[in-house]
Amino acid sequence: MENKIAIIGLGYVGLPLAIAFSRVYQTFGFDVNQKRINDLKNGIDSNGQFKDINTHKNLNFSYEESSIKDCNIYIITVPTPVDIYKKPDISYLLKASEMVGKMLKKDDIVIYESTTYPTCTNKECAPILQQASQLQLNKDFFIGYSPERINPGDPIYKLENITKITSGSTKEAAVKIDKLYKSIINNTYLAPSIEIAEAAKAIENAQRDLNIAFVNELCIIFDHLGINTHEVLKAAETKWNFLPFNPGLVGGHCISVDPYYLVHIANVYDYHPRVISSGRFINDLMPSFIAQKFIKLLAKHKINPLGARIGLFGASFKENCKDIRNAKVFEVESELKDFGCQVEMYDSLICKQEVEKEYKIVVKRLDEIDGIFDAFLLAIPHNEFLNFNYLKYLKNNGFIFDIKGVLDTNHFNKKILYRL
Ligand SMILES: NC(=O)c1ccc[n+]([C@@H]2O[C@H](COP(=O)([O-])OP(=O)(O)OC[C@H]3O[C@@H](n4cnc5c(N)ncnc54)[C@H](O)[C@@H]3O)[C@@H](O)[C@H]2O)c1
């Protein structure tokens, strides 16, 4: 039988996947967000990942559940955030499973791509599929887990050229799922079990979180000593096996969220991870550390924080990406405002309305910038900020705090350019 693919959840992960599958199979993109579907039907991807959606002939978009009932492969790419207590919120996964369960037919395959903790797919999702379908797993239908590694805004690593982990509930299903992905991407890695695939995804981001937490902690130590961390790292990186990581804000919905999924499942087994939790603690401390360091720099430059006009650059969670979810720069903004600064945020990439709705903050485009500033805080270094004429807009005693150390030091006097 020719595959008919349903992608459930058309966000940063689901849309690229739907487009890739539609090059080979009839593909049906389903999302509960009607505006997202209407936009996509009009060729608009508000996430800014694609400009040519209308050119994909085998791709249909709908918010009607009936549109996907005849598919035989269901791929679930819905959000897996944490709640306010940092506990995994798998409600989207469970809801999507229930919907898919109701339309399951004999020999259908359900593949989960959403990031989750090991055991979630088999212990939480599969029973819902069975109950809703009244079919039996591994006899009537099959499941798999294939975590996503997509990195929005990354010009090098794209869905098609990364290695994708695959897995399945039986050996045959796993091979079938692996073959399915091989038809759209260059490399796959068939993991021995669904739990191994789930765990591999969770630790990839937890490892990154910890590595960044280490350099962030170094920043705090070296700040006490009056040593520049970037200079220390530059020197240390001359050793062949020193791992290069940069200090900075760790936000978004992956690196700053996935470690909590691991912590959760460890807690269920009565083990309380120290290392993973410490990394989270340090990284969550950074907005406050950066804001306080900035205030000290204002004092050093004899600028009164009360009413100081600050240009805060970048409003997404990482550079050259529009995604504002869990962007830590808003915590920096809030703390600077608490100190009495007059903070103006600039970012031409993000959706202004989305930020206003989510954070009640007006963000301007960089070409709207006007007048003279006491200081600039380059928090999220989108390309548009790299060649900006900072000196034109800076007071004589002003300065630039370049968190990630991306500006060319040769262009600035040492007394006005600071790094973490
Ligand atoms: N964005 C990334 O860089 C990235 C990378 C790797 C893994 N992931 C993981 O992939 C998953 C999806 O992330 P994302 O960034 O694409 O999220 P997203 O918020 O951009 O998209 C998710 C979409 O799912 C839709 N949705 C929610 N419930 C639904 C339902 N029941 N049925 C149909 N649609 C539904 C939402 O309306 C939304 O459009 C998460 O688990 C995330 O952790 C994301």
C-alpha cells in the first residue's frame, strides 16, 4: 500500500517534516490552531522557516480531524512543555494520541517525534491509543519514536542532512519506520528500543544545558576575580580536547526544558539528579546575573540607572530565530526596569504582536531606532546587530555589553565594549 502520511502539529518540527514527506508521499498536515492552518493554506509560515509552501503539491493542510482519517502513518509533533512547577506537561501528547487512536486502522503506524522522557511513549501514549482504538498494539497497529533534532535558524544542520534516530515497537515496525525516514533524509540510526531513542534525545539537550551551565558558572567566578571569561575560554580552547562552549542565556523550549523531563522520570524512580538540576539552577540564574553586571557597568560609567536609556537587542530565545518562547531576555528586561532603567527592545525578526500578547512589551524594528542611548545590551546577536553602527547612537560616556562576545573588538575602544 502506498503510504499516506499525517503530521499532527505543524509547528517548527511538524511543518518541515510535512514538506519533506510531501516530496515522496501524499501528506496531510493537521493542526488544532485554525489560524496556523489558514496561514499555511495561504502560503504563509509565520515561523519564518519557509517561503514556498504553495509549491508542494502533495501537501494538504486542515484543522478538520476527518482530513487525516484515511492515513496509515501518523506522526505526532505536538508541544511538550513544562508546567509552572517545571513538571512535564504531556497533555498535548495524550490528547493527540486519543484523537489518532479513534481513527486507527489495522496495520497503521503511529510515530512520536515530540521530545519526552524515556518510557513515556510505551507507558503513557500507547495505552491511550489502544483504549481509543480498541485495537491491540503490535498485533493490530504499531508505534515508533523518532526524536527531532531540527535547529531552527541553523543554515547548516537541516532535517535532510542530520542523522535521525528511529525506533519501533517490534523489529519489523522499527525497520519499516527506519525505511520511511530514509526515503526523506540521508542518514538514520535505528535504535534498539523506543526507550533508548527517547533517552538519547533527552540527554542530548541535557548535555548541552550542562556544558553551557559550566561556562556560565565560570563567568560568575571570573567576574568576582575581574577576569574576562571569553579571554579565558580562548586560551583554554588551544588545548586539543577542551570543549568549546559560550556563556549566555539559555531559554527556548528544548535545552531549558528537556532536562526537567529527565529529572521527572528519575524522581519517579526515587532518584533525585544533582548534576542535571544544578545545571538548570545556574542557567536560570543568568538573566539576573547579566542584569546586575549591567547595572554595575552603568555605575562604572557614572550613568544613573534611574531613567538611563538602554537599547536591549534581541527578543527571541536565540540568534537568527523568531521563536520567543521562554526567551530569557525578557527576564533581563524586567530586572533592568526594576532598577529604574528605561529599556527599549529592538528585534526585526520576531512577531511584535506575539511579544505584546505574551510579555506586554513593545519591541521595535532596528530601522526604527532613533536618538542617543546611555548603553546597549546585545543579548541575542541576530545578524542584523553585528554591523549596526553602535557608536552613532551612543552617548560619550556610554558602553556596549556584548553578552556573547560577537562584536569585532578591533572596531571598539576597550573601554566601551564589554563581554561576559
Ligand atoms: N522547535 C525545535 O527546535 C525542536 C527541536 C527538536 C524537538 N522539538 C520538540 O518537538 C515538539 C514540537 O515542537 P515545536 O517547536 O514544533 O512546537 P510548536 O509549538 O512550534 O508546534 C506545535 C504545534 O502543535 C499544535 N498542536 C498542539 N496540540 C495539537 C493537537 N492535539 N493536534 C494537532 N496539533 C496540535 C500546535 O497548535 C502547534 O502548531 C516538542 O516536543 C519539542 O520539544 C522541537
